[in-house]
Amino acid sequence: MWDKPRLLNWFANLLYAISVVLMLYALVFVVVHLPIFPLREVKIDGQLVHVNREQIKLIVAKHLKGNFFTLDLVKARDAFQKLPWAREVSVRRHWPDQLEVAIEEHQALARWGNIALVNTHGELFQAATDAELPVFYGPGDGVMEVTKSYGSYSQILNKANIKIAQVTLSPRRSWEIKTDKGLLIALGRVDMDARLNKFAGAYQSTLSQLNVQVAYADLRYPNGFAVRKPAGLSAISAKQMPIKAVPIKPALIKPVPAAIKAKPVTMAPATSARA
């Protein structure tokens, strides 16, 4: 090897190139870690309603470590993603000293029982809100299905000025709707939209005109539906029905004959009406 000048020159040039690369790398490493490239501004983009300034300040102070070059963008994004109302977060550098953070908030659509909230994309998320929201019930894999059906059912019932307060999907995929007025609607498992359209039309044209509150509607019939009013409205108490006394004049009362012979009545044997 030592008697081959060309090979020695090639090896020397290789070592020289490696040393230059290492020196440049060291120089760049030192430069980017100098405190001359600090992050001076964090710009937040997005229509924020629930994410507040105090939460952002806490994340900036606790998780954004380093300067413009050394900041870990993945860790920064994960820190903002942990905000309860943050659905999607993107983070990027903007020369020379700015960090741009775009936050998309969850739009709460309903409650999933009492364990979580449901957004408009049919996704569960954990957050707190005092807003009046409908309640969804269903199997764990039915969040998206219930969300889509709620949109369809709401659109149909809005024509009859009916507001949904609760939607339930059973494990056997049977649907029930409860309105804000306490009306329970049984939809069943097939032709839900068609059944609900038929009911909404009849409710708007007929049922809403009656001075009777409907408690239950069973739409699981092929050619119609059945409704039931609350049990408390089925009978009217005597106190609610004032009775006016009518005086009877003695002259109008005729004497009854002293003896009336009653004719015997023969009763036929009773038969059952049920098959």
C-alpha cells in the first residue's frame, strides 16, 4: 500500500473531506445553538372559542424549549394537541423568529351518555361544557352511525317543529328518538327515514292541531303508526267537570204502578272473544 502513491493520495483526500464535513457540522451545530435565534412570537390561527390565552401561555412556557432551529416541532404540536378542545393542530416555523400554530377546535354536537362529548365529525372527545346538547346512546362502535342518523332525523323533524333531545341505538340496531317535549318515537330497524317522514307530515297536519299531548309514537307498522297520550290525560276527574243541579218540580213526577210483573230472561252461555 505504501508503495502506491495514487492510493495514498485518494485515502488522504478522503480523510481531508471527512474532516471538512465534521468541521462544518460542528460549526453549524454551534451556530444554531447560539442564543441569537430566539423564538420571539407564537402566532395562533383558528376560530377559538374554548381554547383561551392562559392555556396557550402555559404551553409556551412549559413545552416550547429551544430557539428557532432547535425547537422540536413534533413535541410542540403534541403539547397543543393535548388541549381538551383541540381537534387538529399544525405547527411550523416562520423566519426569522416566529412559530405559527393552527388549531381547529372540536364543534360539540351532542353528549355520548355521560362519559364524553361528540363532535360534528362523529368523534368522541373529553371536555366540559354547560351547553344544552342532545344525548346519544349506543354501542361503542356506533358513534359515527348515530351522528349521521341524528343529522338526517333532525332535518326531517324540523319540518314539524320537533326538536330531538335524545337518540338511542340498541345493540340490535333498533332506533328510538326522544323529543324535548317528552315524546318517545320508536323507529325500529328498517325504513327509518320513510317512517319518520310519514310521521312528521301527519304530526304537522293533524296531531299538532289537537289539544292533546302525545307521549309515545310507534312507527314500526308497515302502513301507518300508533300514538298514545299520557295516562294522566286518559280520564278527567270529577273536580274538573262541574255538575249543575237541575231542580225537579213535584208536579212532573208521575206515580209508579204498585206492581209490575217482570218477564223472565233466558241468558245464553258466554263465549270468549279472543281466538
